[in-house]
Amino acid sequence: MKTVLVTGGAGFVGSHLCERLIKDGHTVLCLDNFHTGRKSNVAHLLGESRFELIRHDIIEPIRLEVEQIYNLACPASPEHYQANPIQTMKTSVLGTMNLLGLAKRTGARLLQASTSEVYGDPEVHPQPESYRGNVNPIGIRACYDEGKRAAETLCFDYNRFHEVDIKVIRIFNTYGPRMDPADGRVVSNFIVQALRGNDITMNGDGSQTRSFCYVTDLVQGMIDFMNSENHKGPVNLGNDGEFTVKQLADLVLELTGSKSRIVQKPMPLDDPTRRKPDLTLARTLIGYKPAVPLREGLEKTINYFKTLRDS
Ligand code: NAD
Ligand code: UDP
């Protein structure tokens, strides 16, 4: 059993990861500045003797004794990461540097949560890890995309220069319970709008595609890759089913039985047109196979938002 630091642990993905690590018998230090995360996401873990919650911003260094680090701290929704782009860039660059320093001092292995956004608006489909991407370095998404690219660079340089034990994963759109209803990402937006009977805000004509992964499938892949040997990554994790945003809207309307109308909004700048992971490497390295189909994952997520609404 290990002592594991999860930064961004009170966020959507982080809270599921903390929960799973506690279940597996580890001691978990959950660190968060509560920028987009919430204490309520981990409230059910606070009574566990092997769980600790630390309020801290990774932009500042921190001294802790740990054996593994999952670095998830960073707002993930375009709305949130664009609200304060300089803070977003600092989180990815200065924050990751601080955690790599912590890994160097303690000898801990660090897993960096990178993103499919490193591929930008991809010209290769589906995206394999070897594709170097098509990112606009001065656009409104760059604070996140370029920040995450720089964080990958830092991981590999700390590995080459200081032999820090690193793992890099590139996460594709993940959804599930504990997404913040005001998060702004497409799955939570559509479900919340449908349940409230509000208009479904579809950007553009909805023909852009995404591949949606249920959170427990991602967490399984993260833990398996963290504990695997012989490959530092980067490795894609997600689900390789591909859906248009319009298909997602229709499915949410069907599953909620909502009478909401779909209305078109202007397409945001630099919004990727197509996205789908090539999962060959993850399959080969860790036998990765996402198990939850979109319909089933959406049902679970809709139930979560219904419970939240009713409470
Ligand atoms: P989230 O916004 O719910 O979680 C991020 C967490 O990090 C929040 O709890 C937030 O308060 C915390 N945080 C932000 N800046 C911080 C800082 N400077 N110091 C300490 N804590 C800070 O988002 P999520 O979906 O759970 O994403 C988790 C990680 O996975 C992020 O790094 C994100 O970039 C990555 N990722 C997620 C997705 C996805 O679809 N969910 C896709 C690609 C990558
Ligand atoms: N989107 C949408 N309506 C919304 C929120 C998002 O049509 O209310 C679209 C967005 O323009 C993008 C896709 O859904 O094409 C996925 O957006 P999200 O913010 O979830 O993540 P992204 O993959 O763009 O980072």
C-alpha cells in the first residue's frame, strides 16, 4: 500500500480517483485549491483515516512525503480555463514544475494528466500518440493546450535530466457524476439544460465530434498505467466511440424525456472539428478496454444530476 498524492483531488475526475485509491487500501493526500473542485465531492471520504484533504495551490511549492503523485490540478472546462488564462498557464507550467521537484526529492513516480487538446484541431483522425498536433499557440484555448504541452515537456526533461519517474496520459473527453452543473462542458450542460426544460445550447450545427469516456473507465486506465512498467507515455486514454454534438443532444433528450428545444449558438474560436483517440497503445500496454457505453454512462450521469436537483 502506498501514500499517494492526488492534486486536483476535489475535482470531478480527482474525486473518483481518490475514492478508488482509498478502496484499494492506499493512503491518499487529496490536494486542491477549490478553484473548480468542491469539498462536497470528497465529503464522503473525510471520515476515512487514510484520507487527508489539503487546501493548497500547486503554483506554490509544497513539502510532502509521498510515493506516487497523480497531477490532475488544472481547470478542464474551456469556460473555466479561459476565465483566467494566466492562472491556467501558471498551473500547468509552474504547478507541474513544483510537483516534479517534489517527485525528484521524494523519488515518487508522477503521473501527469495531459489532454487530447495537445492535438489541437487535429488533421489526423483518429489521433495516435505519434501525431504532434495542430494547436493555435495564440488562440483562446492556448493557455490550456500550450500549458499542457509545456507540462509534458517538463515531465520528459525532468526524466532525462533528473531521472524523475514519470508517466504521461492524454485524456479524451470524460464525463460522469460529480461534474459541476455550472462547469460549462457539453455533457453536463446538455443534461442540466434538459432536466430544467431550458434550451439545449448547441454550438454551430453540432456536426463536430467528440469521443466520450465514462469516468470509471478512465480511472481504471490511470491506475493501471501508473502501476505499469517499461513505458513513460504519452498514452491516450478515453473511449473510441465517436459522436457528433447533435447526436449527443438527441440522446440526452431521449434519455431525460425532456421537451427542451435545441438552439444553435455561434461556434467558439478554435473549437476542434473532430476528435477520437487511437487506443492501440493503451490496449497493448495495459489491456485498456473502456467498458461503459455512452447510453449507459449518460443514464448514470442523468441520475446523478436528478439527485443533485432533488436535494
Ligand atoms: P475539474 O475542473 O473538475 O478538476 C480540476 C481540479 O483541479 C479542481 O478540483 C480544481 O479546483 C483543481 N485545481 C485547479 N487549479 C489548481 C491549482 N492551481 N492548485 C490546486 N488545485 C487546482 O476537471 P476534471 O475534469 O476533473 O479534470 C482533471 C484533470 O484531467 C485536469 O488536469 C484536466 O486537464 C485533465 N483532463 C480532463 C478531461 C476531462 O474530460 N474531464 C480531459 C482531458 C484532460
Ligand atoms: N458544446 C456545445 N454546447 C455547450 C457546450 C459545449 O455545443 O453548451 C460543444 C463545444 O463547442 C465542443 C463540444 O461541445 O464542440 C465539446 O465541448 P466541451 O466544452 O465539453 O469540451 P472540449 O472538447 O471542447 O474541450
